[in-house]
Amino acid sequence: MGKRRWGILSCGLLALLLCACGLLVFLYHARGAGLPEDGYWSEGRYLRLENGGDLIIYEGSLAGATSMGKASEAVSFDGLENGDLIRIYINWVGLTYPAQTTVYAVEKLEDGNVWDLPAEELDLLREMGHDPGLSEEESWTTGRYLRGKSADLIVNGDWDVISMGVAEDTVSFEGLEDGDLIRVFIKEVLETWPGQASVYAVEKLEDGGLQDISAELLGELEEMGWLETGSDGSIP
């Protein structure tokens, strides 16, 4: 019995020793790579500005967009695409807009797309004169949802209507009700009426109803065969 306890104790001590060795190896490589001891890892979405600047955008964070400088030539943003989820090793953030930081190491965590970037942050960058390099068409569009006879529609303004197709199987309009405020990510709109576009992502913003859509527009859509309303004005 005593030999068994000694064996268990020996295994435990060996495990602790291995963990300690692993930590020492990590610290050795961290110092060798020039990572400051007072630094930390931070995750966000990558964005390359039109002028070539590299940004990380923290969704839901007060830091918002942060411009990334390289601490050394060993740091590279090559191979990253807009929207990719990355993590960077930093030790300071300058409180400007965009915020600024120096990156000591960068690691890609997963593939992303431009529609993974927060629309509000892209709009703010444009307002502040920092061109994200994404066309207005290749962005989020906000409007009211409407279920048509043969297609799902989004109404943006009084007369701007887009017929929406799904670009990927993961996109779904299920659960949406007529008049709900939504936003969709599209790349281009065919100049027809209604316009036509493929949707890459959809997000419901708030509940709504038919009263949130112009009655005149509803009548026009019905007359053109895009909509079928009941005698009470509802859509079957």
C-alpha cells in the first residue's frame, strides 16, 4: 500500500515538474521573441484601410478601432483578410481615434469576412476621414422587412425596396415579421425596381409592424404583383 501511495505521489510531483518546465520554456521564448513582460493578448477583427493602415476592431468595446504599428519586422499582417478574428500582443493603447498601439506578435484565430465587422464602427471611421476601403454597396443596409409573394423584401426609406436572395445556406429570414427593423449585408444591388441583391448576413434590430411602412408603397407593391394583402390590409 505504501509503494502505491509513493507511486501516486511520484506521478504528481512529475506532473508539477513538467508544468514548471513548460512555463519556463514559454517565458524563455516570450523573452526571446521580444514580448514585454507587462503586455497582454487582445482579440478583435482585422481591417485594412484603403491607405494601407492595419486596424483591429473590438466589437462591443470602448476601445473601438485601434491602429496597429509593428514593434519589429518580425511582425506581419500579410495573409490577413478583412474580418478575420485575430489576437495581438500589446502593452499600451493611445487614446486617439482610431486608438493606436504597437504590436509585438499577431496570431490569426479564424477566418472572417467584412460582414463580421461592426457596421457602426465602419460608419464612424468614414465620418472621421479614415476610409475602410469598402464601397457603400458592400456594407450593411438597414430597413424594414417585408415578406413578398415570391421573395423577401427590405424597405429602406419610402421607396427604396430590395428583393433579397440568400448568398449562403446560413442566411435565413425565418422568425422575422412584416415591419421588423433589420440590417442585411449585401455587396451590390441590381438597378431594377425593386432592386435585387444577395444577402450574406441578416440581423434583426427591433420589432415592427406594417404601420412602419408607407401605405402608398404597400399599394404600389401589391399593384405590381410583389405583394398580396388581405381586405384588412394585412399580408396573408
